[in-house]
Amino acid sequence: MNDANCIFCRIVRGELPSKKIYEDNTMLAFHDIHPVAPVHFMVVPKAHIPTLADVTPEHAGIFGSIMTRLPQLAAEQGLTDGWRTVINTGRVGRQDVYHVHIHVIGGPDPLGPMIQR
């Protein structure tokens, strides 16, 4: 199911442009339009799931497919020595778009600390 107003649903439906990396029945991977590192792409399920807190056992197949595809996608983008995955969840987690999305971030140099203290 898709949400008519969700920006990621609109990208999935092809209504908004994206620089696609990968697409299949369950997911879409595309470059982030505001990268924070030399490599920064996002992976979204095609189904509209607002937050990680909304994931249920029914979504196991979707997220199993996404997580097992990530190493291949990261390698294809040149991330052979590690990368960071980030899933912001809800208001406190600073989620900006309420459609689950995984940021994959990396580059040739080590990333900074995960959380500034």
C-alpha cells in the first residue's frame, strides 16, 4: 500500500525523479539528494511503512530482502571497507520522512563518531 502524499511513495511510483541504484518488487535504492559522505544512498521498502516501530512480523520478508541486498549494493557503490547504516525512527529519533528508510553512508575515509557527545 502507498500513501498518496508520501515523498518516498511518490519516488517509488516514479512521480518524482531519483538516481536509482537498484529496484525489485519489494525495495528501491537511490542516491540521497543531500549526501553527508562521498557515498550516501537510501533503501526504502515499496510498501508504505511509516516508522521502524510500525514493522510487524508480516514485514519480515521485506526487511530480510533489504538487509541481505545491502552488502551487494554497498560494494557496487565502492564501499568495500565498511559503511554505516542509519534508520531514524519517530520524532525523538529525528525521522524527517515518515516512510521507513535506511541510509547507507560511507567513503574512502573513516566516518566520524556515530553520535556527537
